[in-house]
Amino acid sequence: MIVIVHGYDGSGAGHWQRWLEDELRQRRVPVAFPDLPEPAAPQKDRWVTALAELVGGVPPPLVFVCHSLGCWAVDHLFTERGLLGAQAALLVAPPSPYLLFEPVESFLPPPCRDDVWAPIAARTLLVGSDNDDFTTPEEINGIANALGIRSEIIPGGGHINVDSGHGPWPFALEWLAKAGAI
């Protein structure tokens, strides 16, 4: 199953995660895209609990596709509860671990433990851009190093959301195919 995890304030209409969910459903690929509690006022413990409850009864393998704050939610989930059958993850545009934005404080600092990610590190990718308002390319590379995973920087990709022109995003489907998830 593919588990799509939105970020702060959700992934509204036109977002690449919504497009990806539709594409996967059309292909009859099992997919879950939960609406996490209070996306405009997120609390780490509530999001981690909601994700754990969602995947707790799902047989492996699981593949996570996360955007923004959803990356940190999954980092906390794996650190607190184990990989729960995850075989890979695509982490897209995580915010800076040092972000000064009160609504996301409960997620920061993220654990970023390479020992937690090691079993899936070879099949995990962190994607950022060189002009994201919420993190720098240096931070993206530092996060990838801390997790022990590969990273890619998209030139001019912004926050890799609707505002930066990322509605349909075939890259996510291509990555899922390379990861053996579809």
C-alpha cells in the first residue's frame, strides 16, 4: 500500500499529492491518503497516532510519500514506533529543522536518526529545491546525510506544491515504479 502524508494545512485541490492519489486509484494500486487531525494546527503526537492507527492493521509492504511537515510526522512515527512494514519513502520538501513557525513547533526538532532509517535507506529519497522558502538546499542535504539517504535538488522547484507549479508531478509516479511499489 502507498501511504500519502500531507503537510501543514493539508494538500488541497490541485496539489501533486491529490493528483498522485487519483493516478494510483485509476491503476488500482492500494493507496491511503488520510486527513490528519487539524492540519492548520497540527500536533505531532496526534498525527503520529493517526498514522500508526492507519497502518497498524495493513500488511506490509508499505511505501510512504510525504510532503513538507508530513516528512517530519513520518520521521517521528518511525522513531517512536518502528518502520511498521515500510519498505521505502519519498520525502518531499521537508521544512527546515530550525523553522521558526509556531504551528509546527511540536514536530521540531525532528529525530533524524540514521539507525531508524537504515533498513529502508537504499530505497528512500529526499527531494528538495534550491528556492524553497521553508528550507535551503544545504539543509536538504544535511537532512539526507542525517537520515543516511540520498537527496535530489530540483532547480527552481519552490516548495514543490501548487504555488510552485506542481499539480501533476510524474516524478512521484516514476519514483514509485523505481522503488517497486507500482
